[in-house]
Amino acid sequence: MRTPTIFCLFLLTSSYLYSSERIEVLAVDYPPFTTSKVSGNGVSFRLLKKHLGAIEGLVIEPVFLPPARLQQRIKAGEWCFSFYPVSDDRSDVRFLALADRKFKIGLYHQEDDPLINWTHLAQLKGYRVALLRTDRSTSFFNRFTSAGMIPVFVDNVEQGLRMLQRKRVDVALGDEYLTDFVFAEANDFKAFGFAPTPLFETSIGLYINNACSQAKLF
């Protein structure tokens, strides 16, 4: 009599697995927001799971890629959801805010850098800036080159801070709370200062490809 019971349990389990829907969410390693190195994959993924908590059977699958590869997928339209910024002025893309709070994105300097209080990027002409790999045609990338700065591409923000620490670059892109989360226990980032002038402010949220069939979930 035990065999039918076990068989029924197997069918129920199989039915549940079959009925669950998996959604891929593209991201780069950018702690504390998105990272493959901690349980829960960072603040952004935790907020997303909280937002989707009421949807039964939905499984979030983080897909961490280097910035250049991730951008190629977005350009090819091979995506549904992304934490990596996508221009939301396109009719096929929308932005879902997951938190009210905004975060400043700006530049980290050596704390004794006399130009840390810059107000215009042109004041940093000739500075080497560590940036996540990006499309060279973007307006964000052009902000630095137009100011006469020299972009140095990195694969993650930690690498940018390490290069700044070793003086291989003069400034590194990051958010205002970055040094509280990026392996602070193993590195002395106290010598860094965050420039008072931010490049921009951003919300934590998800970019959605409206052309994707799963977009209806949000």
C-alpha cells in the first residue's frame, strides 16, 4: 500500500515543479545592490522577491554576466528583466521602482585629492576613471570622454576600487555606500572619499522588456 502513496507524492511534487515559472533577471556584480557573492544576491534581488512574494510558483533566476556581454543580450532583445540600466525612454521598456529611496552615483577619489570637490567633470581633465564595461556610444560614456577624462574599463566595482587603491586610476565610479559593502573587512578603503557632486541619482528597480511574454507578470 505504500507504493501508491509514494507515487502520488511524486506526482504532486512533479506537478508543482512543472507549474512553477522561472524568470531570468540580468545583473552585473554591483554590491550591495546585485552580487553573486552573498546569500539573497543583494538588496535589489531581496526587494524583488518581496515584491513578487504574492505570486505563487514564481522562481527568480539571477543571471550574472560581465557588462559587455549583458549589453549584447539587451541589444539583441534576448532578455525580459534586468537590473542593469536600460534606457527606459523606449516604448518597449519600462521601469518598476522597488524602493522609494534614491542612491547617489558618483566618483571615489583618494581622500587627499585636491580636486575631490569638483563641480564640473571638465575639472578632472586627464584623470583616469575606472568604469564598468559599457557601450562606447552611450551618453554616459561620452560624459567622461567629452570632459577629457580617460576611461579604464573594469568588470566589477571592487576591481575599480582596487585600482584606485593602487593608484592605477585617479577616480572610480561607485555609489555613496559602496565601501561599506565591498569586502571592507579585507581592504582599507578609509583612504577614499566620495565626491560631493554626484553624477546622477538612481532608484532601485527593475527594467522590463515589454516585448517579452513574461512582462505581464509585472
